[in-house]
Amino acid sequence: MTDTVDEVDLPYDDDASQQDKIEALEERLEVLESQNEEMRDKLLDANAENNKYQQKLERLTHENKKLKQSPLFVATVQELTDDGVIIKQHGNNQEAITEVTDEMRDDLEPDSRVAVNNSLSIVKSLEDETDVRARVMEVEESPEVTYQDIGGIEDQLEEVRETVEMPLKNPDMFEEVGIEPPSGVLLHGPPGTGKTMLAKAVANQTDATFIKMAGSELVHKFIGEGAKLVRDLFELARQHEPSVLFIDEIDAIAAKRTDSKTSGDAEVQRTMMQLLSEMDGFEERGEIRIIAATNRFDMLDRAILRPGRFDRLIEVPKPDIEGREQIFKIHTRKMNLDEELDFAQLADMTGEASGADVKAVCTEAGMFAIRDDRTEVRMQDFLDAWDKIQAEDEEEDISRTFA
Ligand SMILES: Nc1ncnc2c1ncn2[C@@H]1O[C@H](COP(=O)(O)OP(=O)(O)OP(=O)(O)O)[C@@H](O)[C@H]1O
């Protein structure tokens, strides 16, 4: 192989006859030709092989791309063991053990979120939980709702101010008197009665950041991550001090324990335990106030109502006739109204309406005026609006009954 032309040693002795020299050279030529042939064959084979590998490489690159493009599932790393990484898939809570490259392993730690493919191999490690937070936690630096926007629930408003606003504005007073302010306030009552508004208004009044998280989203959309999200939620509240942490639909996390032992229940339990431990370990509460809300007070696990947790219960009922009148006045403040409008009659006729219903009537009345090409809203528009909303509610009730 390494022979170069200069190094070729001649296949005859110097003193050989001319004829012998020719024969020897011809013999050598023949050998070289056959060797050359052989090498050319090998080269062709190698080229063919190379082609084959090239195609394989292309196929694998394509496959790799496809794997990364096809929908991936989200999972959370549970543990890094010598046998592989234990992951738990979101949505179905399925646990699996999967192998990863050393580089990927360096990137992972328990609680990391990862994307996995159909065969549960980890394809990539996902960004921090900030995106998850953004999806479930609503953060408002200073909500616009004020106490003047809330009607018909003066006593409740007063109580919220006393238990949430005072400790935020005047923590020293509690210290001087020598009592602990209530740690959590639980607002309970029918939907649309102003519970969220109360929490927002108090955050506004105290210049606190309003952080909202819905219990149902926590346990249904992010199965497997509930406990972690609760931790994140409190962390977020600490970062934004002073803050009002509003947990809506707390019944989704803190429902009474049932006998069934489904994994969903276990997950909800874990989320609730995390919430309780965050509340219990909350020493310096001055700057963070916790308000929770529920429409299903009867369903709550009593553990959540123990002293030091949500120990101040405030019922927020549907407004009475005077309350409705006030709420009508609030929601029509910016409307161009006919002078004849009779608020007392509106309040009287909207018997079972919640604050949210009253607001809907006002908006709908405005729509009736617009349809009629008017800018002034009349009593008849409100009457039509109330009829329409009642009819819609009935339809909803019927479809719920038959659902
Ligand atoms: N007491 C009220 N005064 C004025 N407006 C109200 C009142 N209650 C409800 N509303 C109107 O209804 C909307 C919904 O109310 P809010 O979200 O505060 O109710 P909620 O009790 O938190 O309801 P849910 O239990 O369904 O979360 C408010 O944005 C507001 O426009």
C-alpha cells in the first residue's frame, strides 16, 4: 500500500537477461493490475456503503426532527435514579422510568418539567415554571376596583377591611394590642355576588399586588403539579409584598375527603396539604394577606377552617332589594340614561338577581338601545334585558338538567 513509484524494487537481478527481465516485469504488471482491480472493487463497495450510511443519517435526522415536532407530553421528573429517570406524566399521572443521555441528566432535577414523546423518552427539558404560573396565576399590580364599585354588601366590606386591610396598613397596631390578625379570610356565597371584587378592592386600597389563582385550574389543568404550584403561588406572593393572595374556588382543592382512593383524589389531597403547610408556616403575615372564596361552603374540609388558617368566615349573599338598587346605580353610572328610569322598580323586579346578573342586565339594556339606534337607554330596555337574561338562565338550567 505504501509503495511509491520511487521505492519500487525491480523484480529482476541486474545481470538477468533481457528476456528474463521482460518476463519478470510482465508478471509483476499482471499482479499489479489484479491488485488495482481489487482496490477499485473495494473502493466501489466503500462508496456504496458510504451512500447507505448517508441515507440512514438522513432518515434518522428526519425522524429526530419529526419526534421533536410531533405533539409531546409534559411530565415532571420525580427522581433521578441509577436505573434511569422516574417521570410522572401530566394528565394521566402515569409514572415511568426512562433513560436519558448524561448531558440531559445534568440538566434535570426532581420537579423539573420535561417534554416526553409517545414512548415517554425525554425529548427536552422545559423552561422554568414561569409559563405555568403565567397561565394559572393572575397578577395585577394595582386592580382598578374600588370600594365605591361594590354595592349592597356593606357589612361584608367592613369585615374584609378590618381583617385584611388593617393588618396590611397598620401591622403595628395588632402587635401593640398583642393579638394575631386572622391569617386567612374565607368568603363564601353564591356565584357573582362580588367576592372577587372585594379582594381586588382591598388590594387596590392598600396598594398591594393582587394575585389570583383558581383552585379548579390548579387541580384539573395541572395534574401532578398542584403542590408545586401552591408553593410557587406563595413564593410569588412573597416576591410581590405587600400582596393579596386570592384563591378562588378553594373547594376544588379543599373538598371533604371522600372514601375513593383514585389518583385524582390523592393529587387534590397533596395540593391541599401543601396549602395548609404554607399557611401554617406563614409567620410574617403582615405583608401578605390570603383571601379564599367558594360557592360550595358545605363541601369544604374542616381542616382548612382551623384557627390560624381560614379562621374568619364571611358570607357574601345575594343582594337584597336595596342592594340591587345600589348595584344598578353603580353599573349605570357611565350610561346615558332616560330621566324616567325607575331604579326602585328595577330592584323590585329583579328578585333573585346576583350582582353579576344586575351588571348583565345593564349591559344588555345598553345593547337594546344600540339595536334601536338610540344612545339613551330607557326603562323598557331594562325590562327587555331582564326578560332576555331570565330566558337565558332558564335555558341554561334546562340544558344543565339534561346534560
Ligand atoms: N356587590 C356587587 N356590587 C357591584 N357589582 C357586583 C357585585 N357583585 C357582583 N358584581 C358584578 O359582577 C361581576 C362578577 O362579580 P365577582 O367576580 O366579584 O363575583 P364572585 O362572587 O367572585 O363570583 P364567582 O363566585 O362566580 O367567582 C363583577 O365584576 C361586578 O361587575
